[in-house]
Amino acid sequence: MSETPLYTALRHHHALHRAPFHTPGHKCAAGALPPDLLQLDYTELPDTDSLFEASGPILQAEQAAAALFGARRTLFSAGGCSLCIQTMLRLSCPQGGTVLCARNAHRTAVNAMALLGLTPLWVMPKNILNILNKNTDRIDACYVTNPDYYGRLLDISALAAACRRRNIPLLVDNAHGTQLAFTQPDLHPLHQGASMTADSAHKTLNVLTGGAWLQIGEERYVPNAKGAMQLFASTSPSYPIMASLDLARAFLQEHPDAFVPVQRRVQQLSQQAASRGILNVSDDPTRLSLKTAEIGLTGTRAAEIFRQNGVEPEMADGAYVVLIATPWNIREDFARAARAIAALPVGEPLSCGPELPALPPVRMPLRKAVFSASHEVPLQRAAGCIAAEAACPCPPGIPVVMPGEEITPQAVQFLGRYGFLSLRVL
């Protein structure tokens, strides 16, 4: 066989046998999925149904998922949560519409709004409810990320009530929160009044990467949902991915309390971290977002120590290390995580990063900025230019500039503190 760099790299990583506290939710665990899925990689046939003209087993599987989550309709996506986000925005907003959008939106949402010709009205996540209640301009939808990458949650019930008063939909990027329907208490945004949620099932369930659900909570969006999704989707959706969504739904139906022991083990790790002066900032009870900067460690350095102790985290940045736990993490995984936390050296807290600068002025519509010719310039020459792409340091995971916005001197200074050397501008 000729060289296979990707396959070889995957086999090498698998051979490390690290405890997987990252996506996908199945953790590559034996028994999480049937071993015969590769044998079931079929296409649209008379007896296998068709995703976008579903009338047989795919429709039945989607209906079973809708019943489990209490949705008006649930659509399967083999194109990840990105496809669900694109579909939500297409369904809910007219061309040229305005979206009140939390600033920590995933780039998929930014790109989808550019493709659809939508205008985002950017708001810091902590301020979105206040703006929603006070802003009198026309808004066609409200879009939030809940939970965010660190597991932090918004008051979805309050946001949903405010949206109902304005008769606009509340769209939730719930990529990291599918499992919240099965935690105690139930924290899933659909059950707190969201109009639609994009659930990246593969992140926390026994689903192949790319498997996601679009949960629709309002009947008005059901009739056009498949057509809206088809606008962005591949015409060759993976049957093994869709089958894994069906299997995950069946698992949750049979084991609705599967995440309860996960919560207990995560709580134990969180308490252990707290005893060493490390705060877990996650509101998601299945996630650890450890602020290791409080004991003098960057998240990146902490992640190295976790790996030295046989644990692979989901993400690390200048202040945090993030671990995602699911029912497919075994007892030894949690024991390794506990040893890694115990191995973290405690020192003086790192200085907090600078405050985010004020949101910059918008100089060009998002769509025009994204599709205009751009070039790269050194950071120090970017002040006064119009950004061609988002610049997002972590933490806080909130873009300092978005496409179409002016790059202010304050933004240049802030990005320089985070190691940015250049930006793409128009």
C-alpha cells in the first residue's frame, strides 16, 4: 500500500490510549456503535429511503427523535451542526433581514448570514436580553450560542419570553448541549422555549462525527424545513451517520438517565479542582472548564500535564483547559483525570488579560465584506482598515472584529497582546 499519512496519524494517536475527554461523544469505545456500520454504507434505494424526500425509515427515525425531544419536528443532518445552523437562519429570516446575534457566534453562523444576505446586529452575550427588551428597531430573529465552548449557559427562558413578546424566533446554537435534555435538571434550550435548536449530537452522544439534529419547536417552520436544509446540504448524505443518529436516539430512550453518573463524576473532579484553587466555570454539568490561570498555569500548559497523565482534553487556551465527559468514558478515564488535576502545580495567579475593546463600527455589509477581494497586512498597519474576516482570541472566544467592521487602534492593541501578527483586510 502507498503512504497513507492521515490514516497512519489516526492509528498512531489511537495507539496512545489516552483517556478521551473530547469529541466525539462515543469516545471510539467498543460497544458504543455496532461494528457493522461500514457494511451499511448504502445510498438512496427503494428500501433505504431518501433524506430530503423522506417517507419511510428515515422519516420514522426522525419522528422517533422528535418524540424523544418533544420537538414539533426533528431533522437529521449528516452535515454536522453547521447544516442545522444554516437551515435555522434560512427558515427564520427573509433575505436582507436583521438578526440580533450574540457576539460569540460560531463562524458557521457568520458565513451563513453572509450567504443569505442577512445583517447581524452584534451584541455581547451578557447584554443580549437587555438589548432584546429595549431595542425598538426591526429584528427578524434572535440568535445565541448556548452553551458556549466553556459550558456557560444563558437564561434561555427569559430570552424566549422576550422573543415571544416581539413575535420573533429564538434560534439556539446548541452544538455542545444535546445531552442537556438528559441531565438533572433538564437544561436543553428547546425545553426552555427556543424556537429551533441546532444539536451537534456527535459531540456528546454515540454518533459518528457529522451527525446532528435540527430541533424545531414551532409548527410554522416545519413545512419548509426540508427545502431549507436541502439548499446547503450534500445530495449524498452518509447512511452510517444517519443510522448512528437513530441508534443514539434508541439508546437515550432506553437509558434516559445515562448522563446522571457522568454528572456525579464530573462534580467530583470539579470539587477536586476547587480544593486546589481551580474554578470550573462550566454550567453544563457534564463538562469541566478549568480556569488554570488561577494557579499560575495557562490552559495550554495544563493540557500538556493532562497528556503526560494519559488524558486528551477537548481544548486549551491561555487561561482554560476543557474536558468533555460522556457515558462512554470509562472509570479509568476519570481516574486519570483526577491524577492529572492532582499533578497540576499551584503558583501565583496569572494576570488577567485586557478588557475587550468596544464593538467597532460597521463600515460595510457582512455579505459584501465576505465576498470582496482581500489581502493580508501586518497587524500594526491594520488600524483604520475594514476587516475581511473575524479575529477571535481565546479566551474570551469572542471576536474583536467581524467582517465589514473597522479595525480600531484599540482592537490592534488587544490582538497584539494575544499574539496576532497580521489580519486580512479589504
